[in-house]
Amino acid sequence: MGQYRIPKAIPEFRKSYALVRADQSADTMVVFVHGLGGKPTSTWLDFHRLIKICSVNYPWWEKCDLFFYSYESLRTPIGVNAQRLGKFVDYILSKDATGSLRFPASSGKSHARLIFVGHSEGAVVIRRLVLDRLNKIEKANSHKRNLILKAAKADIILSSQLRLFAPACMGTNFSSFLGFATSLSHLVSAIASSFLVRNELLPNSPVLRPIESETENAHSKFQQIPCFPAKVLFGDHDQVVYTASYKCDEIDYENGQDHFSICKPDFWYLRPLEFVS
Amino acid sequence: MTKDNRKHRLDNITFFLNMISDSGSLSAPSSSKSSLLDSTRILRSMGLVEATLWLRLGIEIGFFDEESVADDLLPSMGDGLSAAWSVLIEANALSSGTWCDFMSDGPKPTFMKDKFFGPLQKKVRTFDNLSDPEHLAYLLQCFLGFLLLTSEVIFEPSTMIFLQSIGWDTDDKWAHLIRGDSMSLEFHVAEFNIGFANHVQYLEQLRKYRADNVLFVSDRLDSINSILALDQKVGKIVSQRVILDRPHVKGRCFKLGSWILSIVNQPGPEWQEVRRSIFSQIARITESNKNDRPRLWSDFINNTREDIDRAERELRRDFLKGPSLAME
């Protein structure tokens, strides 16, 4: 059984919270970002237990603090949510009023490594965030390649790695309202399909198209920056999103999983634990 | 108890207050005349009592610090609990007389501290294996999972609006609300449907989580008893918000399901599959008798057809009126 993690609320960001190592021995922060109509616990609860129970087989997780980001996913535009996610990461790395780090890592400093784990719309929000961060750094460094690379190396968001479960990057399949064939979330999906963000997630939308082209460009231009290519996992029963991703991504499929179960490990399906690490 | 353990228990109280409470929800139900507050008054009251029950269970398994709850938290909650209990009694909102044992009867109910701590002081405790660190860690983990799932709905506005409406609104008001033709502007119509989805999802996930908790310790007989006891206690705590199995609510639930289906209507096998799935989901969460299901299914199909006809009539009427009139 793995070590105990302490729950810590992060009320500045809705119902976001963290599960951090009691002995402050983590060096990696894993930020989980749920999808359309989702919530942090209902999406990721199975990770809490499995990484503890299966720590012998997946010791990598013992070095991680877990952060579960909560955001309004139905009506708030993806660009706005990307900006807020960036603020969330900055907040985790910041100091409180007394000058102490809010979430110190094993070094006594802040975490050195960041992994973003996104599901569905969450994946799109993450990808928008890394592009926005690159744009900011490019501008700040007058588009000079060497300076950009140096700044990117020092930036934890641009140094992050992306693990995306059923990303909605190529669009959702619910243009007809009914791209849903899962049991648990039929109601949620049917209802969610009528909200604003649904339009942003339609294939080739003015929100999705630039994310794809900018990511591909950024990757070909800055191969050293690790956050543009993502590891992607789809279930072969996914009928909510298009099961495709960008050229730079490493895509795989899992038998017997759908859009919602793909990111929920259990005793018989431990691949999500392995996939994130 | 180590100093570290005590610190964790104190930190857990802070965590609880941050995650469970929302905009002062652990205080008295507001007497404000705001219609939104009024639309959630019963559920806010229920949430407050429920949160107090979670606190007690957390103390019992060592997740919260007993002393701090007794000295710092409960004294500030007494008035709120009294007001909340009055609201629940007045609205006849409780389906069980044994849900909460720490509120006194009578016109001015009060919080009874000795009753609250009564079960914690019994010599024979429910959880008798807490000295085993591995078992305790697992039990705390399970408790935290339950708490986190509940934190996503307990004071969540759309869930509260939905539950109060489906449980206590008049038939007339309910019908207007689900069709979105109520004059009231107290909340977005879609919030209501989101509340429905949230609640259904919560019940489903709670069911799955409870099953998994037992599964994960199935090789340890000494742990199973504690996990089952935790499960039973959690079931009792959340029992009052599981209102979908109440007779008058069941019918409303199926009607709402058919209404949502009519909104997303698109003839074809995909939609028919969704219809079947939503029916099964509602039948399961309303704990409908299996023998009744053929009749319920038949009613559900008829209701859905009626709702679709109504929606199409409205669409035709808007079309005939033309855009200028429809804009008015």
C-alpha cells in the first residue's frame, strides 16, 4: 500500500483540490483536467485509490502530488478556461502570504516536473494553454529562437508532458445531439450537448482548427519543447469524440473502453496508471 | 496519537469546510426573500444536517479531530442547525425518523451535543479494526472518496434547485419548470436539467464506489466488516437526498427523462438506443420494481411521443408566426 496523501482544498479555483504526499517527497505534479460537464472527483476518483493500492507495481506515482482542477466546462469559452488553468498552475507554484511555498516538493522548492492529464474537453484546454504560453514567451523574447528555447526550458508549463484520454482535439461527434452511446452519462451528454462549448468543440471550429495548426507548427519549429506532442489514448467504443489526433501525437486505442471509462482505472484495467507515468 | 496525526485531522476539517461549504452554507439557511435561495431552502437545510452527519462519521473513523469539532466548529453551527431542522420539519421533507438523532423535537428544535457524541462514546464501536494502519488508511481513503463525491453535489445550486423542485413543488409549477415556460427568472432553465444529470450521476457513482470499496478488500475478511459498516453509514447519511425513489417523485423523474429525450429527438436507431438507456437508468435510480417496468416503459414511450408532438407543434407555431413576431 502506498503512502498517505493529504487532501488540500484550493478554493481559489472552484472546487479544485490536491492530494499531496504527507512527507513532501514528491518531485512531480500531476494536474488532472476533466472534460465537458465533468467534475474532478467523478472523473478521476478511481486514480485516488488505485495508485495507492497498486504502488508496488507503479512506484512512479509515489513521487507525485496530484492536483484535481475544477472549472466551468459548459458555458465558459475554451480560451478563458485555458487562461484560468495557467493561473491555477502558477498558483500551485506560488508562495503564500508568509512567504512559504504553497505546495513544496521534495527539494524544498517547487515541483520540478509537470504532467497534464486531460480528458475530452480538458485536453483541448490544456493544448490551448501551452500554445498561449509559447506565444507569450515568443513575444517577450522578440521571437529570437535561442532566447525562446532558454525561456521555454525554464517554464514548467512548456516543459510539461501531455497525457490525453479521449481528447476532443479533432472535435466531438455530437453535431447531431446524439453522439452518445454510453450507459452512465447519457443524461449528462444529452444535456451537455445543448451548451455553448459544444459549438467550440465541433470539428474544424474556429477554436479547434487554430489549436491543431499552431501545435503542429510549434512542434516542427521547436522539437526540443516537450509539451506539443501528446500521448493519446482512446477507447474503441468512443462515440463522443472523433478518435483521431494531431500528426505529432502518439495515439493508441484500448479495447472495450468508451469515452468515459477510458480514464477510469480499476483492478482489471490498470492501463491509465501506466499511461500517465 | 502522534502530533502529525492530529495535524492531519485538523487539516482535514479545513479541507472539509472548503470543499463542502459554499458561500456560507454551513450557517443558517438564509431568511432572504431571494427566489433562488427560496428555491433551494429545503436542500440547503438538508445539506447542513447532512454535513453535520458527515462530520460525526469522520470523527468516528479518525478523519476529523473530535476536540476541534466540539470546541470550534459545532458551537457556531447550532443556530443554523436549529433553523435548518425547522425548515425540514415544516416542509415534511424527511422520509425517515431515524436519519438524524441529534436534533430535539418540538417547535424550537435545538442541537443536542450529547446525542451527537453519543455513538462516539459507546464502548463497542462500529469500526473495531482501526489499530491496523493499513486497514485504517484504506478506510480513510474510502471515506474521503465518499466525501469528495458528495462535495460535488451537496450545495451545488443546480442540484439543489432540481431536487427541491422535483420533491416539493406543486404539479403545476413542476410542469411549467420542466417545459421552460415558467415566468420566473430565478435560474436558467438548463440548470434544472444539469441538476438532474448531476444527481443521477452522483447516485450511480456512489453505487459503483460502494461496490468497488468492498471488492478491493475482498481478500481481507477482517476489513470487510468495517467497509460494510462504513458503507451502511454513508447510505444512511445520504438517504434523505435519494428522493427519487419516493412515489410522487418517481413519476416526475420518468416525465423529465421523456422531456429531455424530446428535446434531443432525432429519429433513428441512435436516439432509440438513448431512449432505452435513459429509461433503464431512471428505472434503476428510482428503484422501480422489475414487475412494473413493462408498464413504465409503455408510459415512458407514450409520454415521450406526446412531448415530441408538443415540441413540434411549438416549432411549427413559431415558424408560422415568422421571425419578427418570434422576436417579440
